[in-house]
Amino acid sequence: MLSTTPVANARTIKIAIIIPYHQINAGILKRALTSIINQRLPQHAQAELIVVDDGSPVSAQSEIAGLTILAPFKLTVITQKHMGVAAARNVGLRHIDDATTYIAFLDSEDTWLDGHLNTAIEALESGGDFYFSDIRSPGYHDSYLATGTVLPSLNIKIYDPDGPLFLTRDEVIAAIRDDSACRISTIAYRRSVMPNLIFDEVLPVAAHEMKYLLQLAAKATRFCFSHKVMVECGNRPKTPRFHRSGSPYS
């Protein structure tokens, strides 16, 4: 395990960001990590980036070469044999310490846009337990919510010019279960809601993500949603045997 530790400084908020990694193309992880360390964090916040190298043909260590990780960011790389994305995420979850306030995920082929992390933390600090945002997918859509395939209640609210909106549990569950409007790379949540929650390693990718999110939604009390596009989704290959961007996840 490789770890780079920032200069010690007093912090009151800590967010852990879990990045499962298994790619056959170079540059993908570096792009994702760069999108994180370019984020602005609220005062007294720190972020731990936990990369789980799941036996990737292009190693995580080769991807982080040349990256400068400075406070308030910290990078930890855990290397294991290939076990699948759910197992990789669970390794990251088990690495999180008790000082962690919030948890977020970023798939290595996705990127965070400017303001995502600050918006998520501020929404959670305002009393939210569970946060998610809109997402774009180049070549498919500039806004998933604007495609009109999601809940009418969310479609109405995307025109609100203000910041994150509070939704009901029923709206969020429907967004997860029926509309696929809540994507894993957009969420952040309060760790205390379900501190021991892990992904089901038997289910396929889409199913284990949905189960995880529905379990969180069932326990959380307040739900925040940003109608702004805060995440860009990486290219999805057409062949079903690959999991995103040519990554042979199963």
C-alpha cells in the first residue's frame, strides 16, 4: 500500500473518496484524480482519495507518477489482485477511519466538474444526509435530467436557479430505482447513516450499485439534490463484457 500524507493541520470535516480502478488504457486514472485535486474544499475540510488498484493492467502507481497531492488532499493507493468493482469499493470502505465524516465515490473513467466537492460538502453540512447531482455523458446528453426520462418532480425542480434542493425519500428512491438518475459518481453521504454498509459482491455492477443506494436512501433522513451538472461520465463501450471505458470489470 502506498500512501502520501499532507502536512498536518486541524480539520473538522473529512470526506473519503473511493476510486475503484481497473483499466487497460493509460491516462484515465490520472484524469480522474486531477479532477478531484482541482476541487475547492470548504474551510476546515480535508479529503482522502482512496484508490483501489484492482489488479489493473495499467497500474495505479504509473498513473499517479507526476501528480502533486497537497493538503487538504491525501492520497492512498491500495493494490490487490483482480476481484471486481464491488470488492474493490469494499476494500476502500473498510480502509476508512472513524474520523471520516462523509463518503463519496468516483469511478476512474468519470470526472468531477468544478464545484462538485464543495457543493456536496456544503449541502451535507446544511443538514443533508445524502447528496447527488446531475451528470452529463459526452456523445449522449449534456444533462441526464434534461432528457425528460426522469421523474416529473425532478424535471420541474431543475429550473430552480438556487443551490441544492431538498427532496423526499420517495423521490430519491424513485430516482434510484426507476429512473437511474442517481449515479454512484455523483453521490456523497454522511458516514454515520450506515457506517458499516458495503456493496454486494455477488450481484452484477448495476444491481449492486442500486442495492447500495437504496439501502442508504432507506436509512437517510434528509436528501439533497443539485440540478447542476457536476459530473462527467466516461465513455461506455457497446460490448457488455466490459465495464466502462474498456475496463474489463464484471
